[in-house]
Amino acid sequence: MNCCILGAGAWGTAMALHLDRCGHSVTLVPRRMEHALEVASSRENYDYLPGYKLPHSIQIGCEIGPVLMEAEVVFLACPSKALRPLCQSIQPHLKQAWQLKLCLIMCKGLELESLKTPAEIVAEELPGIACGVLSGPTFAGEVAEGKPTAVVLALSNDCPQTQAERYQQALSNTGLRAYLSDDVRGTELGGTLKNIYAIGSGLCDGLQLGDNAKAALLTRSLNEMVRLGAHLGGQKETFFGLSGFGDLVATCSGSWSRNRTFGQRVGQGEKPQAIVDSQKSVVEGYRAIDCLQRICADKQLDAPILTRIHSILYQDLDPMAAMQQLMTRDLKPE
């Protein structure tokens, strides 16, 4: 299978290594020309995934057009805020992309202006091409090393079952196992919401609240995630799977998690915007919580944990005061 990965962050680079091990033809296309030249010459992505050499069987592309001419599957591995511009840069080359069958989304989040999911954006900008989402607990370094990983491959209904099973098989090997799903929306919402609650987990760490508090927060976060996700159109079962509970566990506990680390730094007294401005990698949960808070307010959905985290990040609510507010809410059955 001929695969093109647009975006050479940590996750995109790790996926290139995985697909190469699966025996596919792989081209990795960084967003910046200078980055492409650096990766091509050093065979290592020093900016986003240092320590993992890229074999010469992985091609490094500099322009989208020539790469799309031969690609059957395009992996969209940019941050969520860059997805629409990326899709628009693909549009002029679609007539020459005669083999292109599927766009697989690898980013997690919502569009700040429209509050749309990545799949909704791709459907708008690239109509007529089957769309899917690849999600789950996927720490890039472990995928790059080939350590055991399981993911959800959620595909839209316009992808025939036989083709879906073919893509599932193509993505799976002894190091990565793909599970099929038809719940694209739920898979995307799980990947978005878990980043928000990972920030809450980091706040617990930064405030040194202890294991009891963190376990309680994660349990109630899962409850809130399932309730919100189902109300917003996802299948309830999806949120108990890899793209919901599985990703929540990994992102809330891993030392590598940008969202958890971000929350920890805020809990230790740093300003949220200053942290975001100081680093290359995107903290998707910071933008996502602003989107979800607006959605919850518009639909009058009760989301006490999400609302408190939003107030900490955007309204300067003291993190410890927010935790006390959660602890002193009206008592109720579990």
C-alpha cells in the first residue's frame, strides 16, 4: 500500500516507522521545507521525535502534489488547528491523485471558530473521499519502538466493509493492533475530551493532591466524558473503548503526555498562556476545552469538571479553589 503522511510531528513520524515495518511504501511530508531538508539529510526528526533513525526506505517529501499522485491512503498528522488549511492545500492536486482512496485523520480536537470535528472539516474540504480516524492510547515513542499498541480505526459509512477490513489488516502487525469502528464521531469526541481531563490529572499532580484524589477525578471524568460524548452524537460504548477510556488512562498517567504535563505546570503556579507560547508542541486540550465549554453552555449541558478546568485556564480561578468547589457540590448517588 502506498502511504503518504502529511505532517512530521512525533505521531506522524512514529506512524511512518510503523507503516514501513508493515512493508508499505511510505512518504513523510513535513509542513516546512527546511524541516523536510533537515530530516532527509539526518534521517532523524530532531524537532519532534529525536532518537529514532528513519530508514532510507521512508521517503521524505517536500511538496504535496507529487506525493499525492501515487498515494492510496493519506494520513493527516497535523495539529487540529492546521487541518483545514492542510485540506485546502490538498484540493488543487486531487485530479492528479487518481489512486487516493482514503484520508485518515490523526489529530484530536475541534476547530475553534466553527466547533467542528476533524472529520466534518475533511468532509467539507475534500468531498468524495472516504474519511477515517485513527485514535487511541498512542505514545509516539512507544509506537516508534514497535512496543505493543492498540488503536481504533473508525471509518465512515462510505468505506465498504471489505475495504475497511483491508485497511485494518494493512495497519496491523505484531506491534500494533487495529480495531474497526463505524463511530467516527464518538471516536473523535473521545480523543478530544480525554485531553481536557488529562489537564485535570496534571492539576492533581501539580497540587500534590495524592493518589486518592487523582483516582476520584479520573473516575468522575470518565463518567462526564461518556455522558457528554453520547449527548453530542457518539455511541456510548465507544467511550469505554480505546479511543475513550484507553486514551484517558494513558494521557492522564504518562510522563510524556503534553496535556497532563501542562496541567501539572499550571497546578504549580505557571500561567497557561505562557506555557502554550513557550513550546513547539501543541497542547490540544487547551484549545479543545474552550470549544467544549461553549458547546456545553449553548446546549445547557452540566459538566462540572470541564467547567472548573476551563475556569482555571481562562478565568484565573485558583486551582485549589476549583478542587474545593468540586468536593463541596451537592451529594448524590454514584
